[in-house]
Amino acid sequence: MLLVSLTGKTFYIKNTNQDFHSQYGYVKADELKKARPGTKVSTNTGHELIVLEPGFIDLYRRIRRAPQIIPLKDIGSIITQTGIGKDSVVVDAGTGSGGLALFLANIVKKVITYEIRDDFASVAEENVRFLNLKNVTVKRKDVYNGIDEKQTDLVTLDLAEPWKAVDAAHKSLKVGGFIVSYSPTTPQVSDFVEKVNSTEGLQHLSTAEIFEREWEVDKRKIRPRSQAIGHSGFLSFARKLAE
């Protein structure tokens, strides 16, 4: 269950058998159990909360995080620039908390994600269960040593040394498939692109960073919010043109 305040704040209710407490007061468990999506419940202080059934994005925002996950603005670019969809098979390398793998799994056929750290892999597996995704496999393997899957549509690399995984990604992809490297620094971008350009059958398409600026809208008072989401990482796109 999701409770939404008229101020825009949301609360995820995992157990409706317990009273819900917040800064707006509390709602008794009996009221929560009777509530239906689209209706309202009131706290003991009279604050109204709207009841919703949580969707994927609501649950996704509540996954457990170990290392920092790729922001949604960058995930959106990966999806739109590669055109992946319901029939796509994706290999994700550098699982971390699983943020990218989990989001892509919501729209593609299958995601296989590689992670060498057991603690990160365990967090990702916990998040897979939380989102009830059946099409994600977490592999505790070093992607630098190779990728098991063949004829894949996309390989994403969120790694310290992504250029070391280019050969493995090339062998894994079908002709026409994409490699996307996500890196925070320009030296990583440089070494990745150089490796792509020196690999026969691969073509570097573009490198970009995505900025997101939210605007405050209050009647006719419209202005940017004081702090935009700026640089998070560089996205480098490559495509396999031949074996």
C-alpha cells in the first residue's frame, strides 16, 4: 500500500496489520486494512492521505542501496538510445545494488548481471526479491574474464575499467547490439572509446552526459529549483556492426 500526502510526500506501507506513524500523526491498522485505492484515510491529527496501489516505480524508489545507483535520467537515455524492449536480452556488468539491472528487467525479456563482490550481489538479490522480478539472474563472476551469454541485445558496463570488458561484450552481442559504458571520469571514457575504436566490428556512436533541471510551478510563478541534478556520469554508446 502507498499513502500519498497532499504535500506530495509518499509512504510505503509494508504491513497493514500495524498502525502507521508519520509526522502527520498515525492511522490505525483497522483503517488501513479497510482502505481501497483511490480512497482517503485520516490520521489522528486530521491529516488526509490518499491510498494507492504501489506501482513498479514506487517500489523501485525503495530498493536497498549499497553503492550509489545510476540515476533515472541516465537509465532513460540508455533505454531510448538502444531501443531495447520486451524481446531484448541484456547483460549488465557491475551490478552494485542492482538499480540498472532491476529497472531494465521491468521492460526487457531477461537481464543477467555480473558482480564480483558477494556483499553487493546479496543486496541486488534482495532487491530482486523485493520487486518480485522473475527475469533477473545475478552472477557472482568477473566479467573481465568473459560473458557466458551469446546473441545478446545490450551489454551495460558500470565498471572501474570498462575497456577491459569490451572484448567480452563484443563476443556476447548479436550484430546490431549495443554496448553502453557508464563512467564518472573522462580518463575512463577516453580509454573505453579508444578500445572500441581499435576493435574491428565495433563503432563508437556517442558520449554524453545528461543534465536534469526541475522547475517549480506555482500558478504564474515558474522558476528553476535552486539545485539541478548535474553531472552523475558519462554515457558512451557503441554498436556491433560485424563479427
